Amino acid sequence: MINITHKTHTLRQAVAKAILCVSSIDTIRAIQDRKVPKGDIFEFGRAAGLLGIKKTADIIPDCHPLPIEYAHVNYEIIGLEIHIYVEVHTIYKTGVEVEAMHGASVVALTIYDMLKPIDKGVLISTIYLVSKKGGKSDFQRSNRQITASVVVCSDSISQGLAKDKAGKWLVTQLLDLGIVIDYPICIPDDAKAITDVAKKLSGTDLARPLGTDPEKIGDQNGPKDLVIFVGGTGLSSRDLTPESIRPLLTREIDGIMEIARNYGQQRMPYAMLSRGIAGCIDRTLVITFPGSSKGVKESFDALFPSVLHVFDIMDGQGHGL
């Protein structure tokens, strides 16, 4: 089975359709008049379909067991065809497309079995997915180009005593989302260094505006849209990132780190000790990640790409809350 432990719970929906053809109008009349010898094909089919939906993981080897929180079977007769519609909803980490199609196939087979004594020409012609919703594919990215910087806060990395892995990994993930970003910036765990970089990248350092810094921090066409600080969110005496960033925020966004900590807590019981914060410095979104590679990956999986919707809201193109 595919590993889905890194995924998040979202509302997922799917609609599947099966078409069953009979060979005679007499069969259609028998169905409509409830005169099929084995009983009401629609009620039997509905019951069988609901059971089929719930038992999908027992039949299809690679399907994950998941909670079915809504299921509905509907029918439409068009000429000599019976159109079967199966809709399934769940709030989970993987979709319900196969559950919907399995349910539709079970309904069709049940009706086939009930009709074969009176019609030897019954045919199941097709089963297919009509639509699906949910998951990250529905919340991919902002409608505009986003520029970003990753700042790694580490005494050992900034001194060349250790190699940066987490920051470089994060940059590759942001590039995959189409975000414009350069190599990570490495600075020591120092309050002034963190504050100075945050001001420069957000364009709020009036004493040294962007484009004039000799270290070329934030030297690419104005303030960054997104700045992610990696490291310094723990409880050691040198973990100073939250204290350094919070006074600069013009608007804190508590929900971002609530989601990240909740996601991490489900996988590591120490995630509750992270003190990461997030918010805006003017129009620059600033997020603080833990320093470990595992913590960075979990925070990224929890927040992206959905968090990029903040830029559409800033631009007046997205829905507010």
C-alpha cells in the first residue's frame, strides 16, 4: 500500500456511474411496475451498493480502509438503459474514487443478477468516475508569481561546522511549486541577525533598503512575498527566532502554526514544544519552521500549498474567512 502518513485530512468526494442495458422494453416496464420476480431492483441495488462501498478495502488489495461518512445511490432510466450514480464522501487522507466505482459496480451486478431470469440480454456497458474533489490538488497555489527566501538560523551551519540539509530541501520543494527562490541564507542564532534579515527581506529596513546590501540579502527586485526561517523555534538558550520575529509582525496568523503543530504532534509527541510563529510584516508572509530536517518536512507537508492562498486574499482575489 502507498504511504499516506504524510497527508492531511480533507473533505474528499467522488461520483461514479455505471450503465446497465436491457434488451426489451418489457424489462423496463417490469422494473417500473415493481414486477421483477426477485424484488425491487433499485432497493436491493442500493443496499448492495452501500455494502460494496464500505467493503472496498476488503476486496481491492491496495485500497486503504477509510471512514465512509456519506454515501448515496441514485438511478435514472433512459430508453433501455439504467444509469446508476454513486456518490461517496469522507474526511480523510486519501480519496474515495475507487469506493464510488466499486459501489457502482456492485449495484450494477446486483441488478444484473436480479434481471437475468426475465432478460437474457442484460449488459453492463460501462463503469467510470464522473468527478472527484478534495486533497491538495484542489488547493494548489496562488494565482500570481511568488518570490521567497529561506533563512537558516544555525550557529554551526553559519560557521561552516555543519552542512545545511533542511534549508536546501525546503528550497527544492518551493521551486517545485513554481516559487521564485535562490539558495538558503545562513545566519547565526542571533537576535539582531534574525531581525536585520527579516527587515531586509520584507523591505522594512529603511536604513539599508533592498538592493543596497553588500551581502546581497534580499537583493532581488523588492520585498519577498514569503520568508521562511528554519531553526531557533525550540527551548534552548540560543533559540531566539520567535522572540526576534514577533515584534516585527504587523499581523500575526495563529492558525498557520496551530496546523503545523497539530500535524507534527500526530507524528512526534514533542512537537508541542515548538514555539514557531507566523504572520505578516507588511505584505511579506513570514513563517518559522523547526531546524531539523524532519520538522521542516512535516511543517511543509502540513502547510503547503494551501497556505499560499494568503497571497490571493492580500490581492483581493481569494475568499476571506
